[in-house]
Amino acid sequence: MFLVLILMTCLLLVASLPYWLPKVIVELRMRLFAHISGDEGITIPGDLVDAKHVKEVYSHPAANGRSRGAVLSDLFWYWLSPGAELHQEHLEPGDRYEEVARTTRRILAMPRSAAEALAARCAADALRAVHDARLVRLRDLMMPVWAEFYYEVVFGERCPPHARELIVANADDVVTALKCCGLRHMDRRDRLTRFLVDRLDAGAVPHQLPAGLSTRERALYLQGTFFNTAIVQTAEAMAHLLMVLARHPEAQDRAARDDRYLDLVMEETFRLYPLFGIAHRITSAEIAVTNGATIPAGSVLCFDYPAFHRIGFDHPERFDPSRWERLSARGASHIPFGVAANRPCPAWRLAPIVMRVAARETLTQFALYSSASHTRSMPNRGPCLLVPRKGLRGPRRAPLAYMWLRDRSEDVGRSAVQLVLGTYMVRDARRQRLCQRHFEAQENGRTIRASGP
């Protein structure tokens, strides 16, 4: 009898793994970030800075350090290599950052009508490959859309298939490593770097790029800003948006008919599933917060987006687009693109415009269904059933049951992989010290390539 009880307990434990293990892994990852920052790490919102003062601290002129002085930076540089030292988000404040930021804004400054037309065409191209009812991973479906989109934004011409493959392979490798679902493959990333160098040598970029950078450095700037971050973030945002619609049929039906309601759904999706988990800044001077707290110079501020986006809302875990009919994003705990005074996302105007178009194009052609789990980090890449709106719909119950079983079983194995690979990459990043070595080399009058072996 005792053995039977033990066996039943073990079976229940195994059966319950998909429901608690992935959440534990996410919590461990957040704690890991705070642990890496050591005693200098300050989680915000937290005991020192509450939600009412998050924007005040985030916007403070002294919260302007980006990489230098934070052990956590070694990990982000490791994930974003090669060229993390030229990535706009990781440059220290100064003339180089200002020139790079101006260049990015100039490249992204395109007429709304042109952006909408380009997004619609790129989305239609990707959706054309989906025939009949089909199970897809939404992030995988959306990645080629934005690879083509940003290639044309940068180069002013249609994206050839081989370039799209290089860009998608690079972006997918970066985001897979970031989620600790796979190790880095520097050969994939280096192939894109060489391609971009060749394009630059051929004079193929119609934009004026930062003058103080070499050809290789310009290639790494384009790779990090547009062909890593822009593609990954937009594909992830679209996957979250479509996943929300797939899991809420009533919202999907209304959004397919009403663009205003689609905007509310987008706002609520940004709130529930912010693209940033932890954003860190290093204080260059002491910050006196109006709540009486004092943040010392040299502190590593870890802004916790998911926690902040749930403070001050009724039933914060509930998906409720209608809340934005009475709320203002400016007055709420809501900073999906960061804060204006401290390196906001350079695509904060463009992204909602093109996402709306891509979502409308998808909803026009397909009905979406999903029984898979939906979390902020979305390591499952958004499993979804696409069913053409025209013609026969086909069976849904069996594919959705299969999706549910597969997703729950994959969650267990994937969580174990994330724990193992995440531990390895943290240790490897600390061993390589890419960020720290870069600044040490600068102090010694040398330059190094922060790409790792």
C-alpha cells in the first residue's frame, strides 16, 4: 500500500510538471539577473522605489549608464554578439551614441502610407505560403515578414530569398539563445556580418551611416539594431498579439471588424506580455527620489517590466482590452516602449502602425485558434492553428487536442533545457567577460572584438 501511494504521488508530480515547472524556471531566471548584479543591483519597482516613482527614476538624467560597470552586461553582450559594443541599446552616452541614435531614427522615419503598404505586402507574402488549415509557430511565421520589411527599409529594395534566410537564421539564433532554449551559433551570425560587409562595400545602403565607424563596424551596427533587435522584437510582439487573438475568439472576431478595438487589444497585449523582462541602467550619479529614497552612484537599476505592468490595474492577470477605453497609457503603469527621456525604443511610433497592418492582413485571411500556453517569454514560439476564412474550415478539435498535449509535454523538456543551457551560458559569459574586457581595452588604448570565440 505504501509503495502504491509513493507511485501515485510520483505520477501526480510528473503530471503536474507542465503547470508549475515553466513558471519556476522563469522566476529563477529573474532572480538570476538580480543575483548577477550583486549588492549593487536594485530591482524596480521594489522596496526602495515603488511603482509611483518608477518613471521618475527611469527618466532621471543620472540613470544613463548602459553597459559599463554592470556584471549583467557581460551576459547581454554574450547573447547579442557579434558587435554588442556597437549596439545602440548598449552604447554608453556620448557622441557615438547620439550619432548612432540619430541614424536609426532617420532610417526608420518613413511616411505612414509607405510603412503600411510595405508591411501589408511582406505579411501577404508570408501568409501566401500557408495553405488550408495548418499548425504553425507564430514567431516562425512572423520572422520572415519582418526580415523582408527591415531589409527593404535599410537597403531600399526587395529582399532576395538568400538574404532573408541569412537574416532569419541570425535573428532566430539570437532570440533562441536569449530564451536559453539553445546555445549560440556564431557561424550563423558571422555569415550575416560578411553579407552586410559585402553590401556596404558595394555601396548598396542608400542611407548615411555613422561617419566614425569602419565598414565592419557599420555592418555590425546594422546587424544589431535592425537585423537582430528590430526583427526579433517585432516578430515577438506580433506572435503575442496573434496568440492573444487565437486564445480569445470573441476578441478576435471583434478585432477583425473593428480597427479601434484592435488598437485596444494591442495595448492590452503590450501590458500583459511586455517584450522586455528586465532592462538595466547604471547610475552615473546619486539619485534622490521624491519618496525620500537615495540611490547611490554606480548602482545597477533593474527595471522589472512585467511586475510594473501589473500594478494599479483591476484584475491585472485578466485579458481585458476594454480597460483602455477609460485608461490613459501615460497615466498608467505602462511603458511598453520604455520612457521618452531614457533611450525609448526607436520604433515606438512605427511598430504599432505596421503591427496593426500585419494583424489585419492575417485576420482577413485566417481564423486563429490555440490551446497552447501563452507566457511573456513565449519559449514555445506560439503554437497556433490557422484556418482559412474562405472555403471549408476543416476540423479543429483534434488538432487543438494534439497541440495541447504536445505543448504541455514540450514545456517539461524545454524547461530542463533552459535551466541547463542558461546556467552554462551565464558561466560562459562570466568567463569571457566581453563587456568588461571591452572597457578595459579602451582604458589601455586598445580595441577588441566583443564577439567571443
